[in-house]
Amino acid sequence: MNGTRELLENSRYRVSSFDPIVSPVVAPHTLIVGTMPGITSHGLSVYYGHASNVFWWIAGEALGFRRGGPHMEREWPDQFQTKPAKDILSGLLQVSAPILSYQEQVAQLTGAGFALWDVVKECGIKNSDDTSIRDCTPNDIKGLVERHPSITKIVFASGKTSAKLFAKLNKGWLKEGQFKLGGGEFTISTFSNKVLRQSALP
């Protein structure tokens, strides 16, 4: 797991993304992409590391676990650097499910056929604000998909910003027609935007 964050000036950083996470034994069907790790994620060297980022909470609800934090020795849910948002905790249904460490959560997710990466490889950014991204270099998502042809969907976990950046940085690839943008106009709804491999369309 790499990923760097160098402070430049006035809360602006030069940052780089983590390596992709793909199961070595389960062929992935869906690639979930964000934009770029935030300050907390870089500090912990984990995807979606902030306690109130909904990603791992949603994954836990879907896959049957409770998200554990970096301090697993503490009582749940006081295992995080900051308290998770109250509306997240109050909305959980998996209140009796096992509490998993980050590594165990990743194993559950990838074991279910999901892979993780980010749209951007390197960029300038203000704090963790995706809308402030400048001078970005894309990750080779096309290359990853070619190495894992079982992937038929690319889902944007960070809303319209990552989706729009993906479309902008991958115009040539999208014109090839192997994948097409689906779901209509970009929205801010989590997981609402998808890129579908043509063979997976009805």
C-alpha cells in the first residue's frame, strides 16, 4: 500500500493514490473507484479511512459485518480517531454482526468480487476536497481492466466528482466502445453512477 501526501502551502498538497486492491483468488466483477485518498486515509494508509465516510459502513451492511476501526482493542464503536456520525450509527441494521478489522473488511469485499482503486494517480489538492483537484495524472484503469477481464462494472464511490474526472481522463478509452457510461446524468448519490462493459448490458 503506497500513497503519499506532501504539504506545499496554504493547505494545498501534492498527493498520490494507493495501489489497487484485487483478490488474488476471486475474479472481480466490479471495480469500485474513488477520486483520491483524503488526509485521514493517507494517514492510516487505508481506503475510505475517515470514521464518517460511509463506504465501509455500506459494505458492512451489504456483506454482514460491522466496521471496526484502527483501535480494535477498544469497545465498538469507539475504535476510530473521531466518532462516526450519529446518523450512520443509528441507521445500521447489522448491529449484532461480527466487528472486522480493516484487513478483514478488505478480505470480505474482495472475496465477494469487488476491487478497489482511485481515478487519479497523482494531483494537487486542497486538504481532502475533491473539487479542488488540479494537475492530475490518471491511474491506468484501462490496464487494470485488461488484466482482469472479468470486471464488467466500474462504480464511482465518491459521487459525481470522480465520475466526471473518470470521463474526462478516459475519453479515448470510452470511445472504443468496450465500456459505456450508464445511469444518465451524473448525480451526487453514492454508488449511483456506473460504467458498464457492453457485454453486461441487457
